[in-house]
Amino acid sequence: MSRSPHADVLQPSRAAEADAPRPPAESARYLERIDGILPLLRTNTLKAAELRRMSDESIRAMADVGVFRAVQPRQWGGLEVDPSTWEEGLARLGSACPAGSWVAALLGGHAWYLGLFSQQAQQDVWGENPDARAASSLAATGKVERVEGGFRLTGRWRFLSGVDHAQWVLLGGVIPDEGDGPEFRTFLLPAFDYEIDQDSWQVAGLQGSGSKDVTVDAVVPEYRTLTVDALYHHTEPGKAVNTGPIFDLPWMSMWAYNIASCAIGAATGALDAFIDDNRRRVSAVTGAAATQNAALHTRLAEAVTLVRDTRARIPRTWGPIYADVVAGTPISGETRVQARFEASQAIGQCLAAVTKVFEIGGGAVLGSDKLFQHYLRDLMGMRNHPIGIYENHAGLYATTLFGAPVELPFTKAHIGCVL
């Protein structure tokens, strides 16, 4: 009998015990390793803004401590850390370099998403390079047409964070109506299939994320696509081989919290920088020390409490969700919607907290060499991400508070039906 040309690559190589959750001690060590690189990331954060991408040194440091492997499938050398540890790690990174946290959330988080693709697609990405990373743009801005053997993608996709440090991209696209309506899919392409527009990321916040545009003219095979149908019905092909509990986490809730964790980190870093600057600041008008300013006291106390409250949501939200997926308990629509809204609202809450102290910080906080203004502008960029516009997520969550069931009707035309 003839062998399939992919017979070898489709065999999972992970150990039999790989389905078990990671021991808490391993998660603690992961966070300790992140703590060890924070001084370097903080030193390089202004440099990243000048480069309009993360420095190679910072990317290497994050790779060395396992950031890009944290939620990668274990069969490819990933850590499969629990979600509370993953999100806390992003918050810690963001306290030193918000753009670095953002790139970690996207490039690192995509390792989890790639684990949902077919085994053959995963082999393409990690078979020869387990450290390969993927950037993404899921907005369907380019053209897709079905051709023999797959799909032809042409056009321009925007805002691929960290794309300079990726070897692959994930692009959203809509297949035109072929009789039963248009169909959205995610398409996976290697670096030789796209070109980065190096002049496309000219912004005032999150400069270091390097969220540049790419142009494409390439054919993508069917097996390197992921359908909305699979995401909606939880039948992603990668789950057949990546059976660790993290791959049953709710997709949209996880992505919302990835952005929220970056914002929590950026707000933490901004307030730390504000406190450090104001230890020595003296009013040019009254000569009084800033540390004795009652108005500053009130604003700072409020701001720190707001940010700490958002950070406390991470284990409070993800501890029970993770316990459920470990136990095999389905995650309800109500839980998914609540997590998405609270993550989105946390981003606005973090920006509001930092704005409180900005308003009484004096003109010095605007100095281009000040970490505070850098963190604030990055937070503003995060607030404008679609996930950060929490007003768009409030309605669905509010209906659950009135007792309405949550089950969005399936449509294969876009990913908005996926909870």
C-alpha cells in the first residue's frame, strides 16, 4: 500500500502525559524568568518606539525566557502554561515595555491559535523551526478566490503587530459566495508569500509594536486554513492532537484578556514612573514637594486602586475557567461574554486611571524622554483596538444579566458569531 506524502508529519510526537496541566511550580518559574528580563525591556522601550519595532535584543530576551512558547503546543516544545500565568506574564512585560507585551500577546498568543490548525499546517510552521512565530491581520481587507489546490490571496492587510519578528502570517479573508453565502477563513502564509511595507507604521502610540502592513499575491493550500464553522462548533482539527486543557479555552475571551493584560501592565508601568518622578519633584509655583500635594494624593490613590482591581480580575476570571476545562466542563456563553466585557472594560479603566495623574502631573510629564508619556500613549493606542472599545461589548453582557440565554446564531461569513 502506498504511503501518504504526509504520513510521517501527521503523527503527533508529544509524550503520553502531555495532556496534564503544568505543575504550579513550573508556572512560577516562568514568571520568575520574565521578572529577570524586565530591566532590559524597560531600558529598550524608548528605543523600540524610535525603531518602530521591538529591538532584536528584546525579542531574543523574551524568546529565551519562553514567552513565545508559553502557550505553544507541548508537542513542539511549548510550555502550555495556565491562562492566569499567561496573562500575568503579559502584565509584567507591559509594566516594563507595553509594546513588548503587545508583541508577546500577539506573536506568543498565535502559537496557541496555530495549535488549532491541522497537524500538517503545524508541521509546516514548526517542523524545522520550533521557534517560528506568526503575526496576524484578521480584518478581511484583501481578496480571496478559490483555485485548484486551495485559495489565491491578493491585496493588502494592515496592522500586523511584530511582523518583523515573524516567519509566518495569519490573514483573515472572505471566500466569495459559491452558492450558500460568503465564507470567512483564517489563512496561514510563510514569509516568502508576503512583503512588509516598512513605511506603513507611522503612529503616536504603540510605535514599538511594529504593526506594519503586508502585501500578498500567493496561493494557500486548503489545509493551511481554519474555518469559522470549526471555531464556532469547537471542532478545530488541531484539538485532535493538542489535547492539553488550554486548547479548550474560549478563543475570543482569551484574546480580549491578552489585550487587557497588556493595558494593565502599561498602566502599572506608567504609575510606577509617575511615582518615581514625583518623589523628587517640587512645584515651581509654591516650592512645595509633590509628595505633599493633597490633590496628587487623591488622584494617585484612586489610580493605583483602579489598576490593582483590574489586575485582580485575572486569576478571579481565569482560575475557575481553567478549572472547568481541566475537568472537561463546557464554558457557558454567559461566562464567555462576561470575560470579554470585563477585559474590554479593564482597558478603558486603566487608561482612565493613568489620565487621573496625567492631569495633575505638570508639563514635565510630556518630556519625550519620560517613560510616563510613553506608557500613556501606548495605552491610548490599546484603547482604540476593537477589543478595547468596551461599549461595543456591553449590550450582549447586559442581556445575560437580565437572564437572556447567550448563543449567537451561526454565520460563516465572519467571526463575530464566535464567543
